[in-house]
Amino acid sequence: MSTLLQDLRFGLRMLAKNPGFTAVAVLTLALGIGANTAIFSVVNAVLLRPLPFPRPDRIVQVMRLYEDGTKEPAVSVPALRYWQSRNEVFDHLAAYQFFTGGFNLSHGNQPEVIPGIHVSAGFFQVLGVKPLLGRTFSTEEDVPGGPAVVVMSNRLWRSRFGAAPDLVGKTITMDNESVTVIGIMPEVFEFPSRAELWAPLRLPATSQDPANDYNCIGRLKAGVTRKSAQAQMNLLQHQFNREYSALSSSPDLLLSPLQEQIVGDIRPVLFVLLGAVCFVLLVACVNVANLLLARSAARQKEIAIRTALGAGRARLIRQLLTESILLGLLGGALGLLIAYWGTEALLALAPAGLPRLGEVGIDGWVLGFTVLVSLGTGVLFGLGPAVRVSRGDLNEPLKEGGRGSTEGLRGQRTRSALVASEVALSLVLLVGAGLLIETFARLRQVKPGFDPHNVLTFQMSLSESKYSTPPKIFTMFRQVVQHLQALPGVQYAATVTALPLEQGPDLPFDIEGHLAKDPSQSTGDAQYRGISSNYFRALGIPLLRGRYFTESDTEQSAGVVIINQSMALQYLPNEDPVGKSLIIGRAMGPEWADAAPRQIVGVVGDVKDFALDQPPQPTMFIPYGQLRPYVLTLTLRELPSRWVVRTTGDPAGMSSAIQREVLTLDGDQPLAKIRTMDQVVAQSIAGNQFNAVLLGIFGGLALLLAAIGMYGVISYSVEQRTHDIGIRMALGARTEDVLKLVVGQGMILALTGVGVGLLGSLALTRFMTSMLFGVRPNDPATLAAVSLALLGVALLASYLPARRAAKVDPMVALRYE
């Protein structure tokens, strides 16, 4: 320990003795370590940290698995009831809504939409979470017509009710109904994401509804493995399929860990970003290693004297490694500060859909990661220079006395190889960034099929107690449309069950005259949208054939439907769809047996329903007044109505006036998610923008470090070759010759790095395929553009020392030697 303390004290003195070197090295390391720490804080929160539930590894999501490998988390009520009554592998099995519009909370002067969800009894037992105050739902409360009760989040309890300890047992007004608060959840509980209120799901004990509208989660019994549980559940599913063939939904089930379902498809994106910052850290390490090699040339005499006095090679390596580790720790300390700011920037840039976003932060695991990375980088960039210095010749530095020292050909080759590796690593990062930037640019050029400009959108969840029948709902919608279209500056107002770029429900359909004998079979499935008459005009969706809906298409008139171009081309090719008839929902089961034919009255242009990077889906549009009661119930309970309002000016400025008009019709009806359609489009590609910005920043940082490294190597080379350059110029070499000599040295390094980097890019960018759109991983234009840009930066980094070399006075250089 005394020797270690001695090494530490000496290392600190040496770093303090060279403040310029220390500052550059620490800042370089801090940038690399800080970027790694910031990204790791996200990876740790999203992927590595267990869910905040007891034994989260025992919680699984039950999913339907199809023969083609696709899987869906949605299940039906009959299947859920069948599993609950017969399974032997779960302690608890519960369901919750697949979609939700939240709850209208009337507390204070202004009603507000609070994120919330309906869950079945046993939901909290599956998660293993007990309330902070009160209790959760009983089975008696989770039945149709059961008591009106609600469980509240800790955050809502504190923000809206002042953390009143006597709130449990009291009533609040929710969805125009008095409900009793029976429990307050702990502060750390949040599931599903951002939920603030939980109400009973109240599924019927017996149901023949085959619609898959619910998520199902379960807690495995002690000693039951996920593999054995899945085998038993598949046997149960096959029994269900045999007993209820008309209601069967999939041949097999998949029990997936709940954490995997929460994380979704963000895992590959985070791993790509983590790999990118590792490259940045490698570039930083190479840069500091180059600095240490340059510094070691000046310390050759010191090392030779130590060796002459009896210091062994291992002792020298340990001392030099101690200095390197001190640099790494100092860089880690500053990097932790950079990471704190960087994490805040990451959270500001992150798209809204990033899971577990509220858990991202600097905690003990992140601090431990930073310490390990700091120690590891200290060894990584310090070991090579330390070993090389310890091999130095003992006689040569001592003979040179005070004349200085030269690094030798081997040292120059080592530093050149390190610079070439920096260029290669930077090129790989820049190619990845270029591909993502090109992807984002291509997505922005995609036409969504509608005109998003000057359109405001919002959501509205109607209370089941106040709007309990279809006529009441239709009346409310008509009044809202009339009031909004009467506002100055409003051209059209319309409602729809799901906006473009936001996936909605789909239903099976049949073409009349081509009905299958088996009613459970259908012609196909298509997206299903209930709309009011001005929806297409409000969004500027073109009519290709036939007519739009009119106000006369009501619940009393004949059934009509409008389809999009993709549906017409796929299911009615080479014929005019207008005038044909569809039967929608017949394959859904007995509750849809009375579905009447609907005449196709129009064909409209395609709209991007899922995402800009996915093709348009076959879609059917139904007048709101002709929606079936089942769909209306779904709309009220799970799918809030979406509204679009086309204005003549800035749509955002109309939000207050629109809210006032709605409140004049229903004083307890708030609006939610008020956005412009331009914002909806931007949010749909926010994830792509996030990826492109981050990888662009990391690539730029690596490029800057590589340029600094190249500048340092060339500058050091010029300094070492001052005598040589002076002789050349004394013998008649021109300024252009010296420039070519020095710049050529830099460009050889750059070309070598670019060649290696191109090979690395071709090998690594294929892992980014799922993140790309409209561009291939080996896109020649991107590879060429990045290579030329990198060579341009290398040219500049080489030119600056070359100019200094060209200005060397031959007499001064020769007199110096």
C-alpha cells in the first residue's frame, strides 16, 4: 500500500506538472466516458433494471401465437374466462384494456382527462403490489353493474388532492359519476405507463364475443417454469379451440416476460446507440494513447535514469499505469458531470413512446459503471505506451544529454497506426449516422395521403353514464360538429375512431356474392374507421370514385361504406367497386350474425394508417351514425373519439375557442391530446429523428477527436523532422514540396483509415437494417459522401501543420541542430 500511495502521489505531481497535457487528456476522456454513461443510464433503466415489482421474472404476458410466427398480446373474454377457470400454472391471471382514452375527472374549476385504465380483479395481485393506503378491487366489484370504485396513483393523490390521508373512502366525480376511492398506490408504481387511475374492468362471466380487446398478464406459481407453463397453456388453448370452435383465435399461446413486452422493439436501437458511444470511447482512448506516446518521447531520459538506478520493468509499467488510471478517473469524474447534463438532454430529445422513461437517471449502478469504465479506459490507453516505454534503450537517451530525444521509426509507426484506427472508427460511426439521417430525410418526403397543414386534432372521451345510448352519442357528435363549424376560421370539423398514423381496430369482411359456406371464414380483414361526413374534406383526402358521405347517411338510412384504393385494388381488381356490397364482421361470431350488406358508395385515396415507413392498409370507412352498438361501446370504453378541425389560419390558436364550445354543450367534457396534424406527423417519426440526432452527435464527436489526433501526430512529426525539413529547403526544396510531403503523410493515414473503416461499415451497418427506410446498409452514396467528408477533414488537419513546416527557416533549423 505504501508503494501504491507513493505511485499515486508521484502520478498526481506529474499530471500537475503538465497541466496542458492533463487538461486535453481529461477532457478527451470525459467526452467519451460521459457519452457512455448517459446512454448506459437509459439502457440500465429500460433493459437491465428489473421491473419495480416483487419477483418480476414470474410475471408473463399471455400472447396469441400464429403459425407464421406473428404474435399479438390481445385476447378475448371467452378465452380469458376459460383460462382463469382451468389453468394450474398461475397464482393469478388478470386482464386490462388494450386501448384506453382515460377518465374525465371533475375536480376544481376545469374538468381534465386523466390517464387511466380498466383492470380486472387480481391485476394488482399479478404485479404483487399492495396499496399505500386502502385496498384494491375485490371480485364482487369486478362484475357488470358492480359498485363504482377507483384506485388512484400516488402522483395524482399528491398533485390534485394534496395527499389528503382521508381521501380513501370518499367519493370523487369521474366520468360524470360519483366513484369511491378505495386505494392509493405506492409512489413507485406505474403500470401501464403513465396510468393514474384504475377502475374495475367488469367483464361478463359468460360471453360469446370473439373480439380480442384485452391484454392478459399472469404470475406463475412457485416452481413452475415459463417453458412448462407455456406447454400446459397450449394444451388448454387447444381444448378451448375444440370446445368453442367459433370463438377460437389462434392455435398456440406464447408466455412472454412482461419486461420484454414493455420494452418492445426499442432494444436493438439502444444497443446500436450503446455500440456507437463505445466507438467514441475507443477513439478517445486512442487519442490519449497517442498523447502518452508523444509524452513518453520527452520522458525517455527520466525512464532511463530510473532503470539505471535499479527500477525493474514491471515497476516502471506499474508507475506509468497508475498515471493512466488517474487520468481515467479524472476523466470519469468530469464525464459524470457531462453525463448528468447529457441525460437531461436525452430525456428532452427522447420520443414520447420510449418505455420506462421516468426511471432514467444516475443511480448506483450507473455510478459503478462509470467507475469501471474509467478504470478500464485507464488500462486500455495506458498499457500499450507503458509497455513500449519500458522497453526503451538505456544508453541512447543518456548519451543525448540535454539535446532532446527522438522517438524513432517504430514509435512513429505506432502513432500513425493509432491515428488510422481513429479514422476507421469515426468512419463507421459517420456511415451509421449518415444512413439514419438519410432515413429521416426519406421519411419526411413520404406523402401521408392527407394534408396535415392547418388541421387541429384532439380527443374526447364520453361518459358511459351520461351517453348510454347510441342516439345520445350521435346527438352529441352532431352538436359538436355544428358548433365547431360555426366558429370563425373553421372550414370543416369531423370525428373519427382512429387518426392516420395511429393504428386502430380492424374487422373481417365479406364481398356479397362471394360468401364462404363457413361463417367463421371471411374474404379478408381491413382497418375499420367510423367517421362523420366531413372527415375526408377536413383532412384533404381525395375522392377517386363515387361520393363522400352526407348528412343523410344516418342510422335510419341504408348501410353504406367507403373503401380506400388499396382495398379496391386488393379485393376488387379490374372492376368498379362502387355499387358492390360488403358484409362486415360476419366472421366475428353470433353477435354479428345480423350484419347487413353495406353498399360501397365511394373510393378514396390511400392514407398511411400505421406509420410513414409502412404501406397503406386496406381500410373501410363507416358513417358514425351507422356504427353498431358494440363498436360504440368499444369507442366509449376504450377508444376515445378523435376530432379533426381544418382552419383557415394557425390551428393551434383555435384550441381555447374549441374547448369553450365543447364546454357549452357539456360542462364536464374536457379535451385531451390537443395537437396539430403537423405535430402528429412529426411525432410519428420522432424515434427516427432521435436515432439520427444521437448517432450524428456521436459521429461528429468521433470525427473531432480523430481530427485532433491526426493534427497532433502530424504536428509532432513536423517538430521531430525540423532538421530534415531545413536541409531539404537549404538544398532547394520549394514550399509546395514541403506541403506535399507533410500533407501526403496525413492523407496516407486518412486513406488507410478510410479503407479499414469502409470494411468495418459493410460488416456492422447490416445490424441497422430494421432502423432504415428507403436506403440500404451499404448505400454507395452514403459511403462515398462520408469518406469524402472524412478525407476533407483529414486534409485540413494535415494542412495546418504543413503550413507551419513550409515556413521553417533553413538557417534556424540547422543552427538548432
